[in-house]
Amino acid sequence: MMQKLLVFQSLWAMERRHTDGHERSLAENIGMIVEAGFDGISAHYTNRTDVVSLNETIRGTGLKIEGVCFPRSIEDLRLPLDLATEFPVSHINLQPDVRLRRVEDCLPLLDGWMRLAEDAGIPVFIETHRDRMTTDLFFTLDLLDRRPDLPLLADLSHFLVGREFAFPVEEENHALIRRILDNAHAFHGRVASREQVQVEIAFPHHRPWLELFLGWWEYGFDTWRSRAPEDGELIFTCELGPKPYAITGRDGNDTTDRWAEALMLREMVRDLWDGTTKPTSER
């Protein structure tokens, strides 16, 4: 078997939050995602009623699920894992909803979550995300020094904004990002600038930031391929979030069509993946 890239779409990113007040139903959003040919969805796995409704809605579609949770304690992970046992997921995306100042205070939580994941037999990846345990790049690197095998879900937009890297990005900072990518088991995809967590990838003047992220993802795909099994599946979730993530105009609405940009991002990522199958000399 060959390694595969599976591209998911975030249900949170399907929210319109338009000033006309209209929101699509879950069934309508799932219909769009299926028709567009995505491989799966990213959805919260924190409430049984919602998870049951989600799984009823996607029955027969073939969509896979990334389950997202926000535990503040070791025990908080038990419900998402129980739900994932009953309603299977590709993996659990864990946003550690704690803001501890000492690495030593984080280790018992990380170790406890990893033990629960191993006992349940369900992959659990720690997301790099602002206002979480992993809010700071340097602090996250310190965590990796203490737990070198910690599986991460890389959302690099948060680190670019958090550290406000100057452009062009210096090699020292590229090396720090590569250290994160060496532990990345899945990806959340959006493009940031040094000032904004999400910029419009359709705008030509944002192309340098897009190219920066494509380069990081290419490295991430390569390093994942080198350590994943031959039949491994890498999940890349398009997560172009609604306002206030999305930049809005004077009318309070998105400046671009985020759904169209998600489709654009998916094709870019698939092309990037196809390129990683070639020897470096041929790229």
C-alpha cells in the first residue's frame, strides 16, 4: 500500500457569520463537503448529542472525522475518547486548554493524555495553538526537549503571528519551525502573515506568505513520509475560519469567498503532496 494524503474540511470554517443572518444547516454543509470531494471533516467531539447527530448526518458519505477537544485536565479527555471509540475518528485533535508557565507543570498532563490515548488505542495529537499550553513556539520547543516523541498537530499560523517573524524569514526561525514539523502527525491549514492569523490566499499581494507556508508544509510532508508506515494516512484540514479569523470589510463580511479559497488550498496541498513523491533532485 502507498502513503496517502487525506484533505478534510473544518465544520467551524463552514460557518458564514454573514450580516444577512443565514447559516446553512449541518446537512447542507455536509452536502457541500461531499460534493466537493473532501475526504473528511473536522468537528468537536465534546458533546454526545452533537456527535450522534453528526454521525447520523454523514452516514453513507464515506467521510472520515477528526475529533477536536479542549481538555483542561487528564480526565477531560475520557469523554472524547469514549465518543471516538463508539463513533470512530482518524485521530483526536487535542487543544490543551491550560496556560501553565512552567514546563514541569505541563508534563503530568501530557503524560496522562498520552496514557489514556494508548489505552484507548486512538491517536491523539497535541495542536499548536494560541491561548493554549502550546501558545508559544519557544515553550513548545521546551516541551519537545522533555518529551521528544510528543505527537503534534501543526497549525503554524499561530506561531508565525505569535513570534511575528520578520519577512523574509531568517534561517534560524525556519529551523525552529522544522523542529515542530519533525513531530507533526497532522496539519491544520491556513495562511498567516506576521500580523494576522489568516490572510486571503486569493489576493496576489499575499502570495509571499502563501509560498512561505507551502514551503513549510512541503518539509512537513517530507519528514512525515520518512517516519510514517507505508500505508499511513496524513490528514491535512483546511481551516479557513469565519470572522474574526477572516478579515472583514466595512460591511462586516468576509473580503473573499472562504469556501472557494478552501477548494483552492486543497488543490495546492494535493499538488504539494504529489511533488513529495519525487526525488528532491526532480522537484
